[in-house]
Amino acid sequence: MEILSLIIAVIALLIAVAAFMRTGGVLELKRQVQALSSTTDSVRDRTADALNRLEQLVRGKERPKTGEESEPPANADTR
């Protein structure tokens, strides 16, 4: 019975390899991965730009520092 299972598994493996080669094989797979990679890079760049704009909206425009420490508010306890 184990021999029959082994023969069926080997035949299934050969059919799978034949189907893989018929659909384009390794070259087609590499092309698809490369296309997906370029799409991912594009989406990553657009997401980073959107997050930068969102951060600027939330934080507002930062004021340039004058080099001096800002004074504490008048009602702050400075003990």
C-alpha cells in the first residue's frame, strides 16, 4: 500500500512540475515578483508622502528656533 501511495505522489509531483513549466516557469515567476516589487515601492513612497503631510497638518508649522531657550510661562512654578 505504501508503494502505491509513493507512486501516486511521484506522478502528482511530475504533473505539478509540468503545469508549472507550461505556465511560464521560473522566468515568469521572477517577472511577476519584480512587477510586484516595483508596485510595492510606489505604494510605500506614496504612503510616506501622505504620512508626512498628515504630520505637518497635526503638528502645524514649526517655528524656527532663535537659539535662546524659550522662557517658561508666567504662571509656572520655578522653585
